[in-house]
Amino acid sequence: MQTHAVAMHMSDGLVNGSTALLFAAVAVVALAVAVRRARADLDDRTAPMAGLVTAFVFAVQMINFPILPGASGHLLGGALVAILVGPWVGMISIAIVLVVQALLFADGGITALGLNITNMAVFGVLAGWLVARGLRRFATRSRGGLVAVAFVSALVNTVVAAMGFVAEYALGGAGGAGLGTVFALMGGLHLLIGVGEGVITAATVGAVVATRPDLVHLLKGTGTPLPRRSAEETAR
């Protein structure tokens, strides 16, 4: 089963037209809010970081990792972008990735684009950010604490995004599968995918904070910046 095609990058026809239109509207409104709020988070230092994060998520999403025989997953990136560049810029970053993938690589249906943006760029990013923000006191204690928070946030982000699909299928599913089957499949597989998402997110956030903790959005305003990795640590 190609998990990424069925779940996180929904194809055309999995839900009916009215449900697709409803979540296209949700995506447009959410992105409009994100664009307005993101202005406060972007400056000369964070704008290049946002571009790099967007490119990184795009590249890594193209790589699948196995979770079970016949099933694979890939990075969603919601918690990753939220932690590094904030939830509003992060939502825009993931939405850009999804639009490019749908238009140029047929990864996700055109009529399902609003659904995919809602699940991954809105639900996923916000879930990852809320968890990370709620655990920020642990993230500010040490690099290890931040890495652990990144892992948990990414795990939750993945499951919440998958449950977004289940909710949309419950409203207007047209794929022929029963809702109970969809719920069990999405929940079970994406809990496993979330572990891989957590590992990638934790490793990436850990690498950034080791050299440029000042660029990690989650740590801004905490008053206790984490120390950079020393030259001796980097050389080991």
C-alpha cells in the first residue's frame, strides 16, 4: 500500500466535491491569516531561513522510508517548520511545497489540494507548534531537551494530520472504504510514520540548534539562549 499517496497526499476522488470545496475554503482562509501574521516573524535573518526550510522539506518529502512490509511514509514537516520558523511562516512553507508537488509532480490531486493543505500545512503545523510551545520549558533547558520536544511534536503532528484526513473522509468519503477501516489504517500507520517523522525532525532541529540556536523560533524570547556547539565538539 502506498501510504503517502492514500493519506498525506490525497488524490482526486477520495472525497466528494462539496467536501473538497469546503476544505479548499478552509485552506484559503487559514493561509490568508498565516500571510498576515507571518510578516511579524520575517526579517533579514529569518527570511533566508524560511527559504532553506521550505527547500529542505520539499527535498526530504520526496524520500520515503519503510515502516512495514508494503507500507512507507515520508516527512510531513509540520513540527519542523513550526519550531524553526514559527507556525505562520511554517504554514506558508508547507503550502508552497504542496502546491509545487501537486502542479509539477502530480503528488496529490488538484481537487484535493485544499484538503492536503488543510491537513499538512494547517492541522499538522498548528498541532506541532502547540505541542512544542506547550513543552517549551523543557526545550530551553538543553539541546537534548529541545531535540526531545521536537520528536514529540513531530509525532503528534503526523497523527493529527492523519486524523484530519479521517474527519474529511467522514464528512464526504467517496473511496468505498468503511470509516472504521480508514480510521484504524490511518491511525495505526501514521503512528509508526510519526516515529520516523520524529527522528528526522529531532535530528534536523538538533543540527540547527548546535550551530545557530538564535535562529530557532521556538527559543525566541525565552531569555536563556542555548549555547552553540564548541569548535571542539564540532571537530569530534
